[in-house]
Amino acid sequence: MSVLSNRYASKEMREIWSPENKIKAERRLWIEVMRFQAKALKIPTDAIAKYEAALEKIDLASIDEREKKSRHDVKARIDEFNALAGHEYIHLGMTSRDLTENIEATQILSALKLIQERTASLLFRLGEKAELYKALPIVGRSHNVPAQLTTLGKKFATIAEELLFAFDRLINLIERYPLRGFKGPVGTSQDMRDLLGSAGEIEQEIARSLGFNRTLDSTGQVYPRSFDFDVVSALVQLSAAPANLATSIRLMAGLELVSEGFAPNQVGSSAMPHKMNSRSCERINGLAVVLRGYLSMISEVSGEQWNEGDVSDSVVRRVAISDAFFALDAIIETTLTVLNEFGIFEANIKREIEEQLPFLATTKILMAAVKAGAGRESAHEALKELSTKALTAKRESKTHSLLDAIAADPRIPLDKSTLEVLVGNPIEFIGDATSQTERVVARIGAAIKPFP
């Protein structure tokens, strides 16, 4: 298994993609096909029983030795299973892709469903934080500099709405994701047709047993690799919201406004004992980069199919598809940890608001000045001059009151008491942040209802 699997992914995701589980799934498929073919091809019931008895006797080293001789992975697994059962009744009418691509499809579908459950959990936790902090004012930033007030809950709601959009796509993908079926070497199902007279009935039966609603009608030896691009790009889209959240938390933590949590025995730096790094958020952002790398790999084999198929894409898919799921699984798991341990430094949040509020209030003061009879552009110019001067003084640690300067400027027809009332209550500066947050929280509740 990969570094992503061993270090970051969950046990459940590792099990879906483990070599042992894949071999077991392939053997189950062979047995299901045998059962279907048994009457037409006179396969003895005791032979099927012997295959069933050998189902879980998986010796990876033995299979590897066989592959070294045959230089063919599927042939090695066929020979191993036949040797264990003492018969040669598996893989009848099938080509390698009839085995591998159908099983890979089941792995992908299982992994998508696991991601769906984990994403529902993530949406629930985001909704909790959005509701908890929906009315807590905090300085909002554009271009990473103070702009206007927002609320901390709205920050979580914005992330949640992005994730809801990706969640909708995931649900749709799961509903429409197809099984390849038994199409044979060039996609015509000729070999299965020669054995059974038709491939349609066995395809439908196997699709139902594997949990698929749809089976492809016409493929070559391989299904279109643009389907893999659809899957991995959906994973990348799902990763965007957690990555944006991680970036925001890192930026806020740098200003000592919030924390992703710091365990009692955690070490931030081997050299600097005081460091309390946002290591989990950094991990999320790093894994998102890795995941986008796998999308780039898969894009290279999408639209590069030779005729009915070849194996030039095998090594790419073998690495990129499973590792893409490991990466997103780790992103979601880490984000859940961050949300569970998330904390705020409310005194620092309030202190920053107090420092920045006169500057953040300039748009509100501008509107009040216009209402009092000032020309918008002249008032805007005055406020720009006064706020720039005050901000420069603040950066140089010089005493300077922006409100006093505005009150003394004849271009702004507002006195000091009026200005103090305007900036007196930070909650009046958050606009529709609270109601926007409440609408997103309601949508989360509806979206995750099927996932108790």
C-alpha cells in the first residue's frame, strides 16, 4: 500500500483498496459467474463448492511468484485460484478487463459511498460551528487585509455551502455510476455469447449482485477513462471546501484569533518550544495539492484510448485512483479533527474589532454623510485621506483618532457623538451574515437527513 494509505487514510478506506480484499472480490465474481453458467456448461456443484472453500485462502507471495513467470497479473490469480480448488471452471468467456474493471468499479462505488457518509459528517460539524458562532462578529478580510465585519459563523457557512454543492455532485455520481459488464476483448461480448447464447442476462444479474443500477451498453475492451476523470475531479471538488477552511484557520491562527487545538503532549517545533503550529490544517492543504496531482495524472489518460483499449493507462490508474481516495479520506478525517478541537480567543477577536472598527465603519459613515447632505465623491475623498493618514499613524505607533479627525473635517457633516453612535455596536456592521448562516444550516439539515 502507499504512503498515503499507511500514514493518513482510515481503516475503512484501506480495506476497500487492500490487495487481499480485491482478490477476494475477484474470486466472488468468478464464483457468481460460475453459478450462472453452471447449468449451461454443466459445471459440477462440488467444483463450485471447492472454489468457495478456497475463497479466503489468499497467499500474496504465491500469486506474485506466478506473475513473475507469466508476466500477467490476472493469469497469475486465475492459476492460483484454480490450483486451490483443483478445477478449471473460472473465467469462462471472460477477458482480464471483465474481471478487473468490474471489480475496480465496485471498489470505486464503495469508496464513493464511504466518502458520502464522511462528507455528511463533515457537513454536520460545519453546521454546528456555523450555528454556534452565527452572531459572533469578526473582522472580515479581502486581499488579506481588514475590509468589513462579518461573523465567524458565516465563515463556516460559506465553507459549508461550497461543500454542499460538491456533495450534490457526489450523490448524482453515485446514482449514475455504471458497471462495465462482460464485454470481452473488443467490447462485443462475443465469447460470453458463444458460451451462453447471450451476455445480457448474466450482465444484469451480476450488476444487481454488485449493487449497480446501470450497465454500459457499448464499450471497447476498456470503459472510457473520462469516467475516471469524472470520479477524481469529484473528489478534488469535495476537497476544496476543507482546503479553504484550513487556509482560513491558518491565517486566523497567525493573528491569534482562533486555534485548531493543541494537545497536552503535542510539540510544535523541535527547536522552538513555544510554537503552536496549525499542523493539521497544513496537512489538509498539503493533501489537497497531492489530490490535485492525481487529477492531473488521470486527465492524461482521459481521451488517450487506442482503438478498443491497451494497457498504457494501467500503471497510472493503479496509483492515481486508490491514492486519490486515500488523500480525500485523510482530508476529511483531519478536518473533522480540526473542527472537534477548534477553539477561539474571544478577547483577541474583540480587541481586533475595537482597533479596526473606525476604519471598517468608513462605508457606514460615508452613507450617513450622504444622507446628511454631503456629496458622495467628496465625502469618499475626505474619508480616504483621513483613514489613510490614521492608518499610517497606527502602523507607526503614533496616537491618532480617526473619529476625531472625521468630526473635525468640514466635508463630513457629522459630529463626534453621531460618529460614536454609528460605531458603537459591532453587531450592526454584519449585514445579513446571521440570516445567511441560518439558511445554510437549514440546507445542511435537509442534505444529511438520510445519514443519521
